[in-house]
Amino acid sequence: MRERLVWTVILMAAAAMPGNAEDAAPRAFVDGTGPGWVELTLEDFEQVNCDPDTWRMKDGIIVCTGQPVGVTRSTKKYKNLELVVEWRHLKSGGNSGVFLWASEEALTGLERGKLPPGGIEIQVLDHGYAEQFEQRTGKKPDWFTTNGDVFPVGSSKMKPFPPISPNGSRSFPSKNLSRGIGEWNHYYVRAINGEVRLWVNGEEVSGGNECQPAEGYLCLESEGAPIEFRNLKIRELP
């Protein structure tokens, strides 16, 4: 009994030590291996409204310059799926995202410098964005976070899971787990029958249900700053 108590104290102390928080919390990483998983490259995407050199592959990594604002979309539509992607921002305040279920109408004729007015966005935002917002406005941001918001765009609809943004449109993350500039982050997304759930670096944090539409294209965002994606994998579900 005494030996068990000693080990409990040691583990509690280790969990409380700076730098050990990540090790203290058990996290389940879905790595996109196993039956049904398919790795996606830029060959699986089509240009929508970016420049020819906005997106490129380098050493197995999808590299985006961030200019101009726009998207590249998957060559096929998806309904029920699991998605794994790692991303990292290369500039403080970088902004990007992954669109699920973007409709044909939202992408057709999309102007250069615009994002699709439809789909469910999974936010990919650097912490510096919040810092720069506070410097510009003198206020702390209350309508977005930098740790994995999920929200409908344009005419799309979603009932967000709590915690919810003040205007009721976004699912805010229940934990702050995103890593900073230059560090790789891991997203696992499960989207089934109009319900979206997001895991950030191994823990579920946000999502929503009653999504409309609940089928469409997968898009990667170019939104003003350089960003890299790797290990982009998808598994279609019944």
C-alpha cells in the first residue's frame, strides 16, 4: 500500500511539472493507417481560385504560400468520413482552415481572393492571430479562438457543440491544445450523418451536428500566410 502511494505521488508531481502536461494526459492519436485509409496529395485536388504557384508538393508536404486568398478542392465529393491531417503555420498570426462538405454552388465561379460561401470550416489558426487582434483593438477576442473552432460558413448550417461562441455560430474548443508557430499540429476529424467532431493533438475538443449540407468537397484554405500540411489521409465511411 505504501509503495502504491509513493508511485501515485510521483505521478502527480510529474503531471504538475511544466513541460510534462502533454505526457500526463493520455491521448489517442488516429494516424490514418489501416483498412480503408487513403493518403491524399495535390494530385487529388483541383484548382479553384488560387494562382498556379499557390500550392505545391515538396518532400511529401503540401506547401501553400497563402497568396492569394482562396481554396483548392478535392477532385471528388465526400459524405461520411474520417480525416487526419497535420499542419503548421510558418508565420505568426497565420490563418487557414479545412472545409468539409463545400457545395458545388459555393465553389463554382468563386472569385480570386474569396473563400467559399458554404461548407463547414475547421479552423486552422496561429496563436499570434489573437495577439495581433488584441494589439489592434485593445480587446481580447471573444468571437474566435486559436485552438480549433468548428463553424458553418455562409448559407450552411450547423448546431454547434458547447462551449459556444457568444453569437451562437461557432463551437469553441473545450481545451486549448494547439501548438504555436513552426510546430506540427495533429487534427483528427470524424464527420458522419451531418455530425462533425474534431480532435486536436489527441483530444476531442469541438464539433457540431445537424449540418447542412452534409456532403460535398474537401477544401484546403489559402488565407494570407504560408502554411504546410502533411499526412493528409481520409477514410470514407458508409
